[in-house]
Amino acid sequence: MTEDGAASKAEQLAHARPAVERWLSWSGLVPLPAFLCIHLSRELGLAFADDVSDVLRPAPGAFAQVTSWLLVWLPLLVHALLGVYLLLAGRPLAPPPNGEMPRLARVVSRASAVLALAFVLVHARAYALPVWLGQADARDAGFRLLAELSSTQLGVPVLSGVYLLGLLATAAHGSIGLHSGLARAGLLETAARRQRSARACAAFGVLVFGVGAMAVIRVASGVLVR
């Protein structure tokens, strides 16, 4: 089969999938990677601040709040609800049109999805929700996060370890889901494209986790509260 024929077949199979699967793919293709990039870029400023006074954050403006909801929270909510629905219904996702998504990758994606969802919900409950409800000031979020990550229980930084696990699950699900979503959408019709996509998405996941882990470890070390 020619490359044009393979591309046409892949696109036909992609469009033939149930609507819920197409929405799951497209609602996850952009928001989770975008969320990781935007969120980590903000947290790096906190992690690598030179003085504790630098942790005070400016109050978010109307534009930042609208873009946050439209580009991050709303798509993530749709993606999470669809994923939970498919998981509870016990409906396996149709394999990608090329059939080359390894079973291990699918298992890791689902397992990491559960952990990532729990991590995002806990994080949102502790930081975003109190601000939305008027129970906390958005400018103080950095101080609260600093206090949590630098705390220990019996000398063990438990919360920092939980953050690292949540970050690992989120990065893994984001990178695998990005590659899987591109494949399911029929955009990786050739073996060369699939290989490049797999490598690029894996590198993205490693980079996100590496940068995020450095930030968490630095904050957990308590360097800003000494």
C-alpha cells in the first residue's frame, strides 16, 4: 500500500471511531501538555527564587483567568470526565489505526491517568478551589506550597515524595497520550512519523518530569526558609 493509501485508510479509521473516543483524544492532545508547560514555567520562578519575598505572586488578571479556564481547566475537565466514563464502563479504546501502540504503553497510560487525575484534583482542591471560592488569596499560593513541600513527617519529606509521584504520573500520561492521540487522529500514517513522534513525546515527558523534579526538590530542601 502506498503512503497516500495508508494515510487515507488511517484517516477513515480515525473518523470511524466513536465520538466519545474522538473527544477524549482531542481534549487531551492540547490541554495536558499545555497545562504542564504553563504550570511548570510558573512554578520554576518560585522554585529558583533567591529570597522568600520573591515567592509572593501577582494577582491574576481577567485575561489570565479566562485563558486558564478555556485553555486548561475546561478541556481537562472534559478529558477527565470522558476518561472516567470509559474506565467505569469497561470499554477498551479502539487500537490506533496503525495498530502499533504497545500493550505496555496502553497499560501505563491508563494507570498513570488515574494517578494524574488524583494529583490534579488534590492540587486544585488545595490551591485553585480556595481562590475561586474566595477562601484564600492567589498571591499567597507560593508561600503555602513552600510550607507544604519543605515540611517533613518523622524526618521524611512525604508530601514532596507525593508531588514527585504525581508529577511522574502526569508527565507519563501526557507524553503517552500525546503520541496516542496523534496516532488515533490518523496523523502518524507512516512508520517514520510514528517513530519520530514516539521519540519526541518521550523526550517531552522526560524533560517535564526532570525540570519539575528539580523544582520540587529545591523547594523541599527548605533553601528559601533558612
